[in-house]
Amino acid sequence: MKKLKLYLDTSVLNFLFADDAPEFKKVTREFFEMVNAGKNFEVYISDIVINEITKTSNTRKKSRLLSIIDNYHIVRLSNDKDFEVSKLAEIYLSKGIIPKVKIEDALHIAYAVVFEMDVLLSWNFKHLANIKKEREVLLTNMENGYNYPIRIVTPMEVDYEDNENF
């Protein structure tokens, strides 16, 4: 059985420590417990996640966020497709799918698409994890020759019983 490839944006890591959103924090912890238990998926991030974490001014939080990557054996995608990723992200920005000031969000999507992830996981409802954005991304991807069907969802939508259904 093929393992599901999940790309995490930075919000997923951040919500492990979101004391101001206890329900999302709980769901995120449960998701990482599944990762730790070796459920049927592989988890990935890109350099964009690392860059966003390193911008964190709180050194304790920064250290905790970076340790998640090692502790959960999250795979860092290679930079060998950076030009292609940047080009696709620019298309999302120029079409207004993602606001121009949110380049990192466009890059998260582009990394997930170019590397053929099955799912982009995010707690960012406004710019990523919503039906309208997912549809716009899928249409734009098809227009540009990316036909691999990606889902953009929250950790809450990962099937806890049998993730074979994605």
C-alpha cells in the first residue's frame, strides 16, 4: 500500500504549542502521535518552513519548533526544484489566488504540488485550507500541466482510522 505524502506548512508545527487554541492544539498533538506511531503516511516540509521558524524572535519557541522536525523524522524536501517551485508560486500570486504579501503561502502550495504531495496540511483557513483556495489551486495546476490531485486540508481532516481513503 502506497504511503500518503503529507506536506506540513508552518502553522501545523506552531499549533503544537497553541495554548490560545486548545482544540486545535489537541488535534495537532493527536496528528503527531499518529506520525510517531508510524501510520501510513510520510511527512515533509520545505526550506520555507525552516525560514519561517528562524524568523521567530522567541528563542525557546524557535528551538522547540526546530526540534519537532528531528523528533518526528520529518523529511526536508530538496532544493533541486526551487526554480520550478518559484515559478508556480508566482502564478498563484499573479492570479490573486494567494495575496502578493503572502508569498510563503504560495510557496508552500507550490512545493506540495511540484513534489506531488497527496495533501498539504495547514491551519491557515484564510489562505490555504479552504474549498475555494483548493479549487483555484487545482484549476491553475491543470492549466499549467500539474495534474497530480492535491488536497489542502487541516490536520482535523486526516482520517484517524484508515488514512487509505484519501
